[in-house]
Amino acid sequence: MLASFCKGLSQIGDVLPRIELSLTLYPSPRMKNAIAHLYAYLIKYFIMAKDFYEEGKILHVLHSITRPFELRCKDLVSDIDRCSKNVTNLAVSGAQAEQRAMHLAMQGLVARQATSDAVLLEMKELIISTSHPQK
């Protein structure tokens, strides 16, 4: 059971930097709400881990039989995983929205550049025709 708690804490440690980055890059109300839910489940997990560590060896042995980690934390670990995936999905959606906005902006710039090129070509032709009149 101790190994399971430690593994969970290690996984949480791996997830937290990505969560922080997601919030920094996409600080939308939905992202903040998703992260708040994730943090609430993480706090529950930490409280459960603290309670486990404070139990004596006899209770550890007893609870490993009566309340194994899988039964004790299965729903909580599942909720943490679900919330973590939700944050990741929101970050991916934010990235896709930014990419689409950049694509539209680039299309606009390309269209403006094409118009500018056409105007410059007309001006060049006009200058050439006025500086060298045809005979």
C-alpha cells in the first residue's frame, strides 16, 4: 500500500508542471475551473496519504487486508486522472484555437501581400510607360 501511495505521489509530481504550464498558456475561466477541481481532488489524495502515514504498523497490516489501496483510492485516483485529462484537453483545444487564428491571420496577410504586389506591378508599368513614351 505504501508503494501505491508513493507511486501516486510521483505521478502527481509529474503532472503538476504540465498543469501549471497549461494555466499559464491558457488562463481561461474554464481552465481555471478545471484546475481548481483537480487541485481539490489532489488535496483529498494528500489528506488520505497523510492519514495513511500516520497509522501505525498494525493498522497498515489490517487495512491492507480490509481496505486495500485499490478500494480505498480507486475512485479518487480515477477522478484525478479524469481532471488531469480535462486540463490537457482544454490546453489542446486552446492550442488549436490559436493555430486557427494564426492561420486566418496569415491568409489575410497573404491576400494583402498579393494586392500590394499587384498595385506595385501596375505602378511599375505606369512609371516605365511614362518615362519611355512609345514612338
